[in-house]
Amino acid sequence: MISENKSDKIFYGLDHLRALAIFIVFFFHYFILSGGEPNWLPDYAGFGWTGVDLFFVLSGFLISSQLFLKIKQEKKISYKDFFLKRIFRIIPAYLTVVVIYFVFPVFREKESLPSIWKFLTFTQNFGLT
């Protein structure tokens, strides 16, 4: 179902698919933390990476749809407003997860993490082998 307001289109079905993708990722992480228990879990949780792919593909589509709608309506695209909206939507959740990782070690997937400055500068994945 597509809902059309004056300036927005909402793709409810795609939002549900994104929720499913998040569920698949949580399922995979539960598999990691549970050590493969119950016995049926490894058969279903091993494809958790597909949830990440699906989430980002759908997010990219939904975000770019906002820009294409403005183009279609012949409205000016404010990149400043666009990126500020993205920053205020993403950074608080990101920083919350970083705080949880560093304050509550039980939530970590590995016993050690890169330095916090790498998370704050978005360079935590550089130099991994």
C-alpha cells in the first residue's frame, strides 16, 4: 500500500521488509551469543548477513525516493537539510550503540574492541586483516 500525502509517499510494505531484515540480523546475533543453541538455530541463522544487505538496499531506495519525489515535483533539493536530517536520524542511534558496547562488555561480540576514537571518527574498520 502506498500512502500519498501532499509531499511524501510512504511505502508501508517496504518498511515491513526493513523490519524483517532487522529481525534476521537480531536472529543472527542471537545465534552468535547463544553458541549455536538450540540445535535448529544454525540452519536458519547462518544467513543473517542477508538481513544487513536487504536493510541497506531498502533504506537506499526509500531515502533516494525522497529525493526523486522532489525532482518529480520540480522542487529544489536542499542538500543541507537532507544531510542534517540523515545526521540527526543516524548519529544518536550510532552513539547509543557505541556507549552500550563500551559501558556493558557483555554486549560485545569480541573480547576486545578498537579504541573509542576509532568509533567516533568512523575508522574502526580500517586496518582489519
